[in-house]
Amino acid sequence: MRFGVCTGISQASIIADAGADYIELSVAGDLIPDDSDEVWDSKRALIEAMPVPAEAFNSFVRTGKIVGPEADWARLERYAHTAATRAAQIGGKIIVFGSGGARQIPDGYPTKKADADLLRFLGFCADAYEKTGVIVVIEPLSYRECNVLNTVDEGADMTRRVNRPGVRCLADTYHMEANGEALSSIYDAADVLAHTHTADTGRGAPGTGVYDHVALFKTLNDARFDARISIECSWKDLPSEVSPALVSLRESVLATLPI
């Protein structure tokens, strides 16, 4: 299992010193798919100078719509391919498709059309994978943050319907807990699970609440998942909290091992 932290370039040295295996950056803010190659070259230099690898990226589509009549399909196809290409250039492996605002179904928009829009966008992502090897993972978001693809079960079902290796599913314990979703959903999604996010109670740093990370890692073990887990939380003070958070997660893993 590789342990990462969702944060920005300016915090890379801090999380590297704390023992993170990788950093999870932002597509929109760091891969900047709408910007020129010249602008990207400057950003790429900053990313490549970090002391920790950028293996994953979130905040995929921050502006514009994917679902609904306002979707700009030419831009979305270009955007998905550029994001994957730039991620691959710096060793990225995973792009997280949360993008709750972009995928939110507009009021009155037919469900079948929304479903077709999502499948069309994910098809662009699957096409990009074939050229780059970068996987896009569907991030289920809590009911209070989006009105589509809310549970791991739904994310896994959509992944299976796409049925292409470049699109997989993510499990985020914060959203699962907010929805009251059982950990068994992770086991049920084992065939399509490629990435995970976690936090503690109230989206605090791991180790600061009562979330049962030992149970989480037991479930991940049962699902034969051994890829990456990123801390995505609301830090009160990242420099002082990140090392204990990583230690807490690794201790939870050790607690699952037979004595």
C-alpha cells in the first residue's frame, strides 16, 4: 500500500519529510489542461522538482459542464486527453473524477440523457488511457455534494458499464460515512477498485477522530486492494498533523496483520 496526501506543490517538501509515498495534486490547478504547452512547461518544472512523486490528481473538471445542454464536447475531449498526457509526462498514474459541479444533473434534465453524457465523457477518458496509461477513477460523492454517482456501488456499476481498462472506481471513506454506506461496498467493488481516499471523523486528519481505519484496511485486504490511499482531509495545521496522520494509517495496517 502506498500512502499519499492531497495537497499543493508548496507542501511537497513537508509531506515528503513526513513519510508520504506520493502527492495527489489537482488536474485543473496543476496539469492545467486548458492552458498552453508553454504555460504547462513552467508548471511541469515545478512538479518535477518536488521531492515526492505526483502519482495522482483530483479536481478534474473544475469549470464547465459535463452533464446537461451546456456541455462543450470538443473542449471536454481535448481536456481529458491533455490532462492524461500531461499526467503521464510526469509519472502520474491516476486521475480522480469527482467534479461534482460539472457532473451535477441540472433540474429537469432527463436521467437517460445525463447517463449518456457521463458515459460519453468517460469514453474520452478511456480513449486517453490507451495512449497514456493514466487511469481515470470515478469518485462517488455524498448525496449532499452531488446528485449522481453517490455510492461506491453506483460508481462500480458505471465502471462496469464503461467496461474499458482506463476507467475504474474509487472509494472515499468520508463520502461513504456521510452516506451511511457500509465497508462491504468496497469488497463488492473489488474487481474495479483502483484508488482510495480517507479522512477521520468530520473529515479531520487520520488519527484525530474515531473512524475505524483498522476495519477499513481489513476490508481492503479482503478485496485484495494494495495500490494507493490518499489522505483527503481538512487540515487544521498540515505541518504538525501530517506525520502523525501517516503514522496512524500505517499502524492501522499493522493492526490487521496476524500476530
